[in-house]
Amino acid sequence: MSPPAWGVRRGDPADVAALAHLVAQVLPEAGDEAFLRGLLVRPAAEFWLGGEQGGPPAGFLVAQRVPPELEILWLGVLAEARRAGLGRALLGAAGRDCESIHLEVRAGNRAALAFYRSEGFGERGRRRSYYPGGEDAISLQRPLRDIPRG
Ligand SMILES: CC(C)(COP(=O)(O)OP(=O)(O)OC[C@H]1O[C@@H](n2cnc3c(N)ncnc32)[C@H](O)[C@@H]1OP(=O)(O)O)[C@@H](O)C(=O)NCCC(=O)NCCS
């Protein structure tokens, strides 16, 4: 069976409830709807939603854009929609016009580390006890030369 043709679009204020619903299922540590609303009023903050064309969103990406850089804050895909290219599609849409992308990921998050490595990210360093509870973060970055243009 061929993978779904994902549709990805920039979210607007009317989509924050849908974003919060996804975040609650995939990455609750990213915060509830009130927190996300507060974050997303910042001029640099933006989010993207993706899913099957005409269907409900199944994945999201929240980022801060300070041109020419993009910092990914959270990226998540519903468990049942994983390994079908939606994470890649979200990253491709959000990262299209920036020169570099960087982020922090939990050192123990093997799936996310494998995902970002497969997408051309390299390790910049480790931030000790970065997360509540004491887990280290791995800092990842993808420079311009690795970003597909099209
Ligand atoms: C990380 C995450 C967003 C990836 O989303 P996804 O839609 O499944 O990723 P894609 O299907 O686009 O994967 C692209 C490639 O990344 C790699 N990859 C993705 N998930 C992987 C996994 N669990 N193990 C190994 N490699 C993986 C593969 O190379 C994959 O290509 P392939 O399926 O053709 O082999 C998803 O696993 C997720 O939502 N995890 C929970 C939330 C999270 O931890 N987010 C990151 C921290 S902010």
C-alpha cells in the first residue's frame, strides 16, 4: 500500500485547540492549551499541522523562527500515523526557508534521535540535566547545505 499523501499547513489561532488536543496525546510535557496559547502569541512562535488530505491533523510541529534560523520546540505524530513520512513532511514544510534548524531532544529518545539523524541533523553537543527530572538533552543542528530545496 502506498503511504498517504500528507497535507501540511501553517496553523493559525483558530487551530490552537486542535494543536493542544494532539499535544495531549503525543507529547503532554509540551503543555496544555493555555500554555500553548501564551507561547504562540510571541511573534517568533509558529506551528504547523499535518495529516491526510481532508482529514483531521495527525501531527504537529511548534517552532520559533528567528531568521535565518528555526528552532524546533516540539514535533509529534500520533502513534498510529508514525513511520509513514509525516514527521518528515512537517519538518520539510517548516524548514523550507531557513538556513539552519536546531533543537534539543531527550538523550533517551531513540526514535526522535533516529528520525533527526535520518533527516541530516548532526550532534552539536550535550546539555547536562536539561529536562525536569535530570535527563540530558542532545543538541542537534542541520545546516543549510543539507536542506533539500524544491
Ligand atoms: C519522532 C517522530 C516525530 C517521527 O515522526 P514520523 O512521522 O514517524 O517520522 P517519519 O515517518 O517521517 O520518519 C522519517 C525517517 O526517520 C527515521 N525514523 C523515524 N522514526 C524512527 C524510529 N522509531 N526508529 C528508527 N528510525 C526512525 C526513519 O529513517 C524514517 O524513515 P523510514 O520510515 O523510511 O525508515 C515520532 O516518532 C513521534 O511523534 N515521537 C513522539 C514525540 C517525540 O518524541 N517528538 C520528538 C521530541 S520534540
